[in-house]
Amino acid sequence: MLRHVVCLTWSDAATPADVDAVIAGLAELPGLIPEIRAYTVASDLGLSAGNADLAIVADFDDADGWRRYLDHPAHQAMLRERIRPILAQRAAVQCDVP
């Protein structure tokens, strides 16, 4: 199984409504993209300074499924319309999990 982990940090221009729209939109993706096996979206609890604001953990059968997710129109729309307009920083990793 391939795990895709993304940490997002919002720009100062991001409003609570913007962030809520991102979270709501991301929550819809598992119902739209059949390659997603598991999907978690969670805001940082604010326990440590310097953390990212949002984490996404997504599991796929393999790299091909992950690539189809990346290119899926619903995912691309989320990036274009909701995430990139308020994004300050992004970090990601893809790894194998047993």
C-alpha cells in the first residue's frame, strides 16, 4: 500500500471560511475518486509552534492509483479553486506501508 501524507500551511489571507471550504471539499474526494482506500483530513491542534495547519493522509493500492488521484478532475479542482489561493507552504511524502 502507498501512503500519501501532505501538510499544508495557510497564508495570512486565509479565513476560517476558506479553511472550512477546503476541509469540506477534501472530505468529498473519497466518494469521487475510487482509487482512495483510506483518507483522513485533520487540522493541527496547535500544541506546538511552527506546525503546519492541516494534514491529509491518503492510502492507495499502489503508485498508479495515487497518480490517478493526483490527476483526477475533482482533486485538481480542489487544488486550483480552494487550496492554492490560500496556501503558504506545502510538504508531502509518499511511502510504502505494510
